[in-house]
Amino acid sequence: MSTVTKPIGGAKNGKTRTITKGNFYPGEDVRKQLVRSKIHKPTRLRSSITPGTVLIVLSGRFRGKRVVFLKQLSSGLLLVTGPYKVNGVPLRRVSQAYVIATSTKIDLTAAKIPQINDEFFKADKDSKKKLNAAQRVALFSEKKEVQKIKNVISESRISAQKSVDEAIVKAINKTPLLSSYLSTSFSLSKGQLPHELKF
């Protein structure tokens, strides 16, 4: 609050008057960004999840699949793989809220896994293809003769997947029946209660 002295006309009005200026309020509410003092803390990893632990994916495209946990990324997500040669699950990021940790573990001490971070999973801008004029016209026509645009997988991702698969498959082959265990999907049959199962 600030004050302003203004001259006042008239002989008996005191010649000046002090006016208090109020704060300006806009006609409509203006949204203000709140200052957040909360510091982002890295996601704590569950004690049951360690490198080499076999996890069961509960949601997404590969729900029900058994995957091998490799490491936790800086974003807090889990880096997992099938491996791709065994059950078709490629290198993926999964939240630990959507996995079940099993008691089965694979020894990955001898396996050489390449350095993979969150930047590895970002899509290239050049890889995002757009429909040309002819395809856009055909999209709304009755014939709808539009060729489907296939996602092109980068060579770096293919080479990383091959090196990871090669390292993990060697460790899997040391344990009998482990390969067939990973290739089978998890499901509940009639009468099975998930809270009574020992994974």
C-alpha cells in the first residue's frame, strides 16, 4: 500500500489530501505458477528386484511375459529384456509398479551389458514419417488405399539387442529348463488365488 498527496481546491478543504493507493487487481483471475520447493528424489528400488531377477510383466503389450531385469535407469524405470531370442520381448522400460518379482534369478556377473540409458529409447525426429498429399486424400476416400507406414528400428538398437541377447542367453543355457520357463507366459487358472502363490 502506498500514499499519494494531491492538491484539493477550496479554501476550507485543507489544500491537500493524502490518498492511499490500493493494489491493482485484474478483472479476471490470472493463473500464477506455484513455486515448488519439493526436490525430486530417485525412485527407490524394491529389495526383491536385483540384476538378473526374473520379473512377470502385468500390463502393456507384453503382459504375462517373463522378463529379465538388467538395471534401474535414472528415470526410475526398470530396464528389462526377454531376451528377444527366447520370448520375443525386446529391451524395454517398465515401471516397477507393474511387475511381480519372482524367486528365479540369472547370474549376470559374467555378462557384458552395453551402457543403455533413457536417451536410448527416445524416438528420432527423422524417423517420424508424415503422410504426403496423395495419402491424405486417399485416407478420406472410399477406397482407403493407404500404405501403412512401418516403424524403422535403428541399427544401434538392433546391435544393442543382439549383444544383450548373446550375453543373457549364455547365462540362461547354464540352467536346465530355464529357457522354456521364460518362453511360457504367466496366467492364472480357475481356483488359483494370486495372494497365496509363491513366485
